[in-house]
Amino acid sequence: MRQDTNDIVVFSGTAHRPLAQAICEELGVELAPVEMTRFSNDCLQVQLQANCRQRDVYIVQPLVPPTQEALMELLLMVDAARGASAAQITAVIPHYAYARSDKKDASRISIGGRLVADMLVTAGVDRVLTMTLHAPQVHGFFSVPVDHLTALGVLADHFLGEDLTDCVVVSPDLGNAKTATQFSRLLGLPVAAGSKRRLADDRVVIDSIVGDVEGKRAIVLDDEIATGGSIVELMDRLEEQGCRSAAVACTHGLFVGKAVERLRDHPMITEVVTTDTVPAPEGWPELRVRSVAGLFAEAVARVHAGESVSSLFDGVDPALGPPQSKLF
């Protein structure tokens, strides 16, 4: 990709080594080895197996189940890099799980998104590189620079190769409607949204659909799918409104619990498309996975060279100006 990556060192925890390896292949660097040791008392120890002194260090680790294990590995790797005199430490966190804990919406409740941000900075992180935060305000929890990437262009590229006649982009909730609108502009389609109420972590109610979906094929866009409960509820409302079928797209396809069974066998769903920010589930060969390794690699190269990262998404977000990126 570039000729100026000699001072870049990339490490990975155990959360998603294939993504880290793909990023390194795009960058043209080797993934540096890491030795993880678990003691008899279940404590972890990390030893970085490559020289970090005065080098630009990138640590790739999405926060995926077991999430606390992934977080502790990340904190220990950052601490080791700081102790090894790294010039700059960037935490590459494709999926920042604690972005869901972004506000005090009940008495005496913790705000995990801010706490984890503080922990990362205390450990020694100089910069964070992440993608599609569930709550954009989490960006402000960090006291260090955060580069917030989007997968909208990658997902749109998948659908632009298909016949989009009579299609409509649908957001599961009104809170995601702005992102769905950006996505609909990339595809040249109208947009609709569900009116959702969350009753519990895995229970939601969608009261109605705002927008015209009758006789149309839906492209449902969500930032993250965990149990699939919201999507199944949305399918019921779409069917009631006369929608013919639906493709489902998301950035972070966690697919935990009964999600694979729910979505793979649902009669309304024609395909499910996600990215590789998190490991793909086993036993679902029909799942379409688009890689974001190229985006992260280009972002790493630009951070290292002191270049703009936001210009990667010219044309993806209308607020960023006219289309210029060759990635989409």
C-alpha cells in the first residue's frame, strides 16, 4: 500500500487475529507476535515479541465475547507497549462494545462507555481507531483523538451490484434514521424507519413503520445485530405493512444466542450482509461478509503519515463534501 510503513508495528490479541492479519497484508507489514500467559490464579500476562522503542504501535482488538477478556488483553498490550517506549500507541478497536453504555438512564447505573475510555487512556493509549459507534457521543468520552470510521460505503458497494428496483432502505429505529438516510442516498433509494421501544436487552417492540414499504423490498440497515430480536420484530411489522421481502445489513454482526437460527431461517429475509469487524459465526455459510481491513489499513497508514482520515469518506457522508474516494 505504502512505502513509509517501516516504523509501524502491529500487534493483535486473541479477539480477531484474522482481521489483524488482513490489515497487515494491506499495509505490507508483518503481524508482530504476542505471548499471552495465563497463571494458575487466572491472571493474564502479556509480552510483546517485537521491538517497540520509538515506533508507531497499533494494537488490533475488537471488544467481542468474551468481552471482558478481550478488554483486559487490550489494556495489558497497551501497558506493555508503553513500558517498551513506543513513540505512539493506537488502539484499533473495530467494535467498541461498551458504546451501548453511554448514558445514565436509570438510578445508580454505571456508564461503561466512559469508564472503559478512561481505562484505555490510563493504560497509555494515545489514539483510538474505531468503527460505527452505537452511540456517537461515546466519541466524546475519550480525552485522546478518536478516528471514527464508517462501513456505509462497503455495505453500499455490495447492494449497488444488485437490482434495486422497488427497494427501500429501512432503519429499525428512529435513532438510526440519519445513518439510514445517508445509506439510502448512496443507493439512490427512499428511506423508512421503525418506531422502536426496548423492553429488555433481548426484547423490543416496534409499534409502527414510518414511511412507505407496501409492495417494496426492504434493505434493513442496523449498526449492530446481537440476538436478532429487533430484526425479527421489524420483519413482522414490515410484513403487516405489505413489504415483500428484506435484505439485512449491519456493520457489527455479533449474532449471539439464537440470532443465527432466527435470521437464517426467517421466511422474509433473503440475505444477511455484515462486515468482519467481529469474527463471523460458525455454521452460517450463506452469511455475506464484507471486509473492512482495507479501510482500517488505509486509516492506519494515514494516521502514521499525518494525513486526513476523514477524507476517506468523501461522498459517503454528505457533510464531508463531494465524492473523491476510490475505495467505493
